[in-house]
Amino acid sequence: MSLDSGDNDPVRFWRYVAAALEHVRPGIHRQVTAILQGPQQLPLEPVLTVIVNELAAQPEQMGLVLDDYHLI
């Protein structure tokens, strides 16, 4: 996942992470987007809970590379 300074927004960042993980855990992007679409800025803990639980259920090991993370 390539990052730029615009990805410094937590909502945008976690949507992109979920989109990247969609390839290995179909449906994760939909779950994360549903949480982030609330009328107010929610704490990010529910998003992280979904992502961690989905990755824990993944039978194979995988990696996510955050290219240019220093920009955010």
C-alpha cells in the first residue's frame, strides 16, 4: 500500500488499509466502511477490532507493506 501525506487522516488511512486487505479477507472493506460512515467521528477502536479479528481468522500468513509511511 503506497501512502502520501493525504493519508494522514485516520479515517482515510483505515479505509485504504481495509481496501488493501479486501483481497485476502473479502467483506472487510464493507465492515470498516460501515463503521466509519457514522454521523460523527467515532473512536477508531471498533475499526481496529474488526481488522484484528478478520486477520486472526485468516488461515494463511500474509503481510501488508506500508510504502512511504514516513510521509504520514
